[in-house]
Amino acid sequence: MLMGLGLIMLVLLLLGFPMMVPLAAGTLYMMFTGMTFFGPDQAVSWMISGVGSWVLAAVPMFIFAADILTKGHTANRLLDVVDAFTRHLRGGLPITTAASCALFGAVSGSTQATVVAMGGPMRPRLLKKGYSDDFTLALIINASDIALLIPPSIGFIIYGVAMQTSIGDLFLAGILPGLLILALFALYCWIDSRIKGIEPEPKASWGERAQALKRVILPMGFPLLVVGGIYGGFFSAVEASAVAVAYALLLEVVIYRQVSIRDLGSIALSTGLITAVVFILVAIGAAFSQALATAGVPNQILGPLIASIGDNQFLALLLIAAAFFVGCMFVDPIVVILILVPIFKPLVQSAGLDPIHVGVIVTLQAAIGSATPPFGCDIFTAIAVFRRPYIDVIRGTPPFIVILLLATLILIAFPEISLLLPSLGGD
């Protein structure tokens, strides 16, 4: 029966059905074949429970804030300030791209919004400078994944709900790993530019830098409001998402005037469509995960392996990272988090792992999966935005995937990188 379940879901995926269809079909298969015993009422109850957490209300709010910023002028201001400080370095333009993606992640929390906002202006500049389109596209989609680690992060929200741990601590824990990945990307861009012999841009004057810094002061209020507000006790994660929307409206509608009141209807519609997809995935993913648990599938597949690992934390983290990395290569990261987190929760507890540290490892694998063939969501975003064929988008990704996997090993070996800021915030 287990083989039949996998075969049905694989065939539906290969036929191009949206992820919600294989999940629903898998749940129905388990119900009607007697693989486990539950009725339609129980399945509906699991779905309602899956989206019943109040914390999930933050997801549409952060998506709405990201959509407003993408429509507005904030992205260009972030690009200008990074460019002013890095363009004179060898590899300055790709470093600017990577750093701008990290900064935009800090105000949007969305990888796909970052691909659109940063890729649009930076791709023509990189191509004009002499970088290949393969390198340019791979850099944009992989650097955009830093947005999943820099708060606010929708991935951290989904993981926090599934693991029932502090989202505020997860937000803090993602900052240093995100900066580590940015540093590794910058080093690779520097080496690549030296090999290609691409000369840097003229150095910006301190006057230009001061002007760029002045223009970016208000946009950088986003991470301060979200993280500072949560840890300052001013509001919860959900309230922080509402404040983020209000701040985005203040910047783009009132101060910069790049978004009109008329634009808000189409922006809200776009947010609603994305939110509907996310919440359908969350609901069906919760039902599928509960059905798997009821059927005892996790114990059948992973039970002996988990038992052999025992309390070896390094091996436990390697197993978790490998499972999420492979899963996110084929399935939407949100679904993978919802399904696998409950399965691995006993291992996290038995090995004495910190759930915050595990959350960083899991979310990093979700970030890698977002830009990893065959089904990374950022790959298809880039295909739609830049109108390039699939093979062109993925051709340059291997070096960046290797860097992200190296970052995973570093974070597994040195959990202090993830836990330093939460420990300071807890004090």
C-alpha cells in the first residue's frame, strides 16, 4: 500500500498537477484503501486544525507588505545604498545583487518577491558588465533565498507553528546564518570576477554614500519594527505583520507616492491569490501529515534509522538536513515543513536538539529547495519574470547550491551561530 501511495503521488506530480492535488489524492488513498482508519469528517477536522493557528494570520500580512514594496520604490533605494559601498570592489556588481537581495528579504520575507524586485533592475546591469546570463540568473534566484532566513520569514512562521516554538526566537536565529551565506556568496563572486577578468566600477564618493544612506533610513525601519517590536514586548508576531503593512503603506503611498490608492486593489488581489494557495497547501498538508502518522508510516520508514542515531546530535542534524533537502527538491517547501517537522519532532526531542537551531537548518533547506531543480519555486518565478527557458535558469545553479550546502554543514557543526542572538534576546 505504501508503494501505491508513493506511485499515485509521483504520477500526479509528473503530470503537472498542483501540489495540493497529489496531497489530497494521497490522503484519500489512505482513507479508502484501509491503510489507516479515518473518515471524511476527521480529514476535514485535520484541515481546519492545520490552518487554525492564530500565528498563521501573519502570513497574508507579510505577503501584502512585500507586494506593496515590490510595486513601490523601496527596492531601488536598497540597491543604491549597497551599490554605493560595493561597486568599486572586484565582483562589486554581483555582490551588490546578493546584498540587496538580503536587504530586501529583511523588509519582505519572501523569496519570490525578492526575485521580482531585485532581479528586474540588476539582471540588465550584470549582463551589460559582461556576466553570463547563466551566472546572473543563478545568482538572483539563490541570493533571493537569503530572504527565508532574514526576518520576517514566512518559512520561520510555518516551522514555528508546526514545531510549536517561538517565532520571535526563530527570527533572531536566522540573522547570522543569513549574513554567513551572504559572505560566502560575496567571496564566490569575488573569485569568479577575478577569474573572468571583469574590472570593478569607479568608487563612489562619500557624498554619494551619505545620500544613499539617507534614502534607505526609512525602508530599514522594517526589520527594526518587526524584530525590535516583538522583543521589546510592544506586539506579537501577528501584530508585527500588521504594523509591517501599515509601514509599507506609509512609505509607498504617503511618503514616496509610488503606489496609489487605486493600485491597492490589484495588490490585495495578488496577495489574496498567493495566500489562498499557501493556506490550501497548509490545510491539505496537515491532513496528509496526520493521516501518515495515523497509518504509522513515519515509524515504518524512519523508525529504525532514528533509533540507531539515538542521542547523536550531529548525525540527527545531518539526517534532518538530508531529508528536508531532498524533499524540497521535489515538493513545495511549505508542504515539506508541514509533513516532515511532526515526523522528526521525536528525534529532535530524543537527541536533545534545540528546536530553534533545527528551525534554522530546516528553513535553510527550504531556501535551497526554492532554487534547486527540478521543482524549485524561484526557478519558475525566474522563468516567468525573465522569460527564459528552464534549462537556462538552472544551468548556473550548481556552485551556489554547493555553497548553501557548505553553509548547512557549518551551521550544523557550530550551532552557536544560530543560537547567539536568541540567547542575547532571551536575557
